[in-house]
Amino acid sequence: MKKKIELGEHQIECVFKKNKLSKGIKITLKNSHDFLVTYPWFISQKKAEKFFIKNKDWVLKNLEVLKSNDFSNLLGWGGRRDYLKNKERARDLVRERVAEINQTYNLTINKIAIRDQKTRWGSCSSKNNLNFNYRILFLPDDLVDYLIVHELCHLREMNHSRKFWELVALRIPNYRQKSKKLKNL
């Protein structure tokens, strides 16, 4: 359902859409100069609207980018050309940091892949494959290391248990702070 939401002096066009596979509320930029808000079946549209308004700062920042048509400075944008241009640089960075950080853990890694993911910074498969978003290239060094440590630790603990976080803390004692910083991006 399309609806205009008032944020300060801005009238922002939003599309609200229930998604039975959604686990939470998510705001996404659309190319057509509006925003898509997806939310799970058990949440009301009113609650999704409140979430949108609560994230006013993020919305207004990205609204300016939408109006300027310059998506290059957003981590969520860039397109295929940007991905292809930066993929190998990202792969080099990740391989270098994984080799150094893995000296602490000594874990077996099958493959490292660099992807153009829209909603994830990284992932780890049960086949010991590590996947990273090419935009890792644009993160500060401390967040690059946190992200790599996080995915490496999933090779041993495929969950977010106490044991997992203890492994992460071996290299990143202030991991909570880093996690929060990364989520804010």
C-alpha cells in the first residue's frame, strides 16, 4: 500500500508491504524515488509506519541521495558496474585480513567469495565457505576486522552462542561496540 509520510517539511512516498517471510521491519530505497517498508505478517502497518518515522535521520539522509541521483556514496547502492570495479580489490583485502586473523584461530577455510549482497555484510556456510559483501572495501579497518572475525568464528560455532562470542572476543574484545557500529551502517 502506498502512503505519504510527513517527516518535518518532507512528504515522503512509501510503499508498505507485508511479507510472510520477513522476520523484522526493513526500509529499502527504491529507484523510483521512494521507499519500500517491508514487515512481517504479525506486525501492523501502523507499527511499520512508526518504525519508519523513528528512523527519520537515515531516511532524510538517503532522501537527499535519491534526489541528487548520486548513489555512489551510499553503501547500499553502486550497481553492477561498481561491484565489478571493486570486487577484486575487496577479495585482496579480505584474503589478506583472513590470513592474518586466522593465525589466531587456525580454522580450515574452503572458499572465499565476494558478492554484491543487498542485506548482508557476510556469511559462512556449512561447507566452510566465507562470503563477504564487496562493500567491505569501504568500511573502516576496525569494522573490516570485526566482520572477518565474526564470519571466521562461525566456522567453529555456527550460531551466536556464548561460545561463539567468546571466540570473537579473542580478537575483538569490544565486539558489542563494533557490532552496533556495523548495524548502524
